[in-house]
Amino acid sequence: MRIGELARRVGTSTRALRFYEARGLLAARRAANGYRDYGERDVRLVSEIVALQQVGLSLDDTRPFVECLRAGHATGDSCPASIAVYQRKLAEVAACIDRLNVLRATLETKIAEAAERRRTHSCRDDRTESRDPR
């Protein structure tokens, strides 16, 4: 199949496919006329790349999954290197969640402190603000 058909089948662009090829993730065979020629195996490889990027993996992170598929495994995450990528990404997500939880707690504290200041000083401030300066 030609590049346009592959792009349509996997839901990506021809530009992305050329980029994958330039990065060594996709190897196109060339027809006699110079057009790229792809097979069903390429559909599986690119589908894997697209799916992994949709869950937050970088293009470089997809390399072990592609290599695993090229080695003949039924899934890209059958190999230890792929599982290691999942584990590293999960650790990154957990660290991000931890940072966000700290940020949330800090903001909750600041809101509570601001509300307390507003409560204890609001009577005086409200009277001052509501007075007509005329």
C-alpha cells in the first residue's frame, strides 16, 4: 500500500509517517517507480506508535515496542525493554501527581488563610469600602 493509504488506515498524516521513517521507526520499501510501499506489518507498527503516543509516551519511548514487534512478538509490550518504558513512565506520572498534590495542598492553605483574614477584617473593610465619599 502507498503512504496515503497507510496514513488513512492508522489515523495519522503522511508527514508523520515520513518522520517515523527518518527516525528509523518505520522502514518503507520502494516500488520500481520510487513510491514508498507498505504492508500489513507496517500498519501494526504505526498503530502501536500512534497508540503509545496517545497515552503520553514520546516517540523515542516507542522504539522498544517497535523493536519488540519487529522481533516477531504478538504485542509490542511483550519484551522487557518495553515494560521498563512503562515502569519509567508510570514513575514520572506518579512524581507529577505528587507535585500536583503538594501544589493543591499549598493552594488550599492559602485560600483558608485568605478567607480567615477576610473574615476577621471584613467588617471594618466592608464599612470603609461601602461609604459614599461625597
